[in-house]
Amino acid sequence: MLWSVATVFRNVRSYSTGSVQVKRRALPTTTSIEYTIPDDPYLLAKKFQQVSRSGKLDDAVAIVMQAKTRGQSPIVWNLVISSYARLGRLSRALRAFSEMRRRGFPPTQTTFTALLQACALGDSDKAVDIAEQTYKSMDTFGVKPSIINVNGLLSVYQRKHDMKKALECFNELPSAGKRAPSLAT
């Protein structure tokens, strides 16, 4: 994805992966176009959707980053994470998750579903490991996994061609209850 010249990045870090030098860029914080930034989470979510649907995801994320914390909500951050997930941008989805937590918003089942979708659609070699860590961390955040989250984990296994883990996960599911397999499973 191309970045506009006027986009400013925060926390540009570089790290080395063997012989390759990689620059990590944080989420965009400014836009090339002037937008009004709502103080209400509902209006911020609508603005995010409106701008991102027009093909300007970086501008939409910058609007969220510039918004006051009281004007944000877990729903807004779930939209950001989901948008990156749909594009298969796992590292950006994880950075948005970190920013969400840094700003004091608790993750929800929807948050974890979006992160698992990012793992499934991303091209990282470590997607399965990241998905498993993400799924296991749900308890840490006080979120009980639902069958939707299990389906997300199974989707990662399926897309990454790890049928052994998919079968193990499926066989661990109870036959009845909230975590019982659904038709989608």
C-alpha cells in the first residue's frame, strides 16, 4: 500500500532479522486531508467506516489515533483491527491491538476474532504460533472463547494447511454447550 507524502509516522523502529534489516512503522497519526474528528465513539466509528470505505484506511486510522480517548471505544478499535485483518495485514492488526490496550480499552471476543482473521489471511510464517498465543491469551484478558473464536483458530489452521492441529482442536470441543461445534465449524 502506498503512503501519502504528508502521512507522518510515530515510533519508526528498525530491527534485524538475520541478514535483513527491516523498518517497522507504527500506525499513521496524521492525514493528507483535513477531517473533523468526532468526540463521540458512535460518530467516530461512523467516520472511520466512511473514510476507510472510500479506500483511505490510513487516513481513517489516523483519525482514530488523533481522537481523544474519551471519544474512542473498544468498538472503534475493533473496526480498526478488523479492517487490517480483512487486508491480511497481521502486523498492523497486532499494533492496533497494542494501541487499543495502551489506551485502556479492554479487548472483547470480537477483538480476538479479528486478530485470528488477520492470522488466517496474513502471509506470516508465524501466523499459526501467533494465532495460538492470541487464542490462549483470551483468558488473561478475562474473555471467554466462544465457538466463533474457535472457528477463527480452525480457519488459521485450515488456511495454513495444518490439518493435524485443526483436528486436535476440533476433537477437544465439547459435544454440547456454548463451545460445541456449530454448522460453520
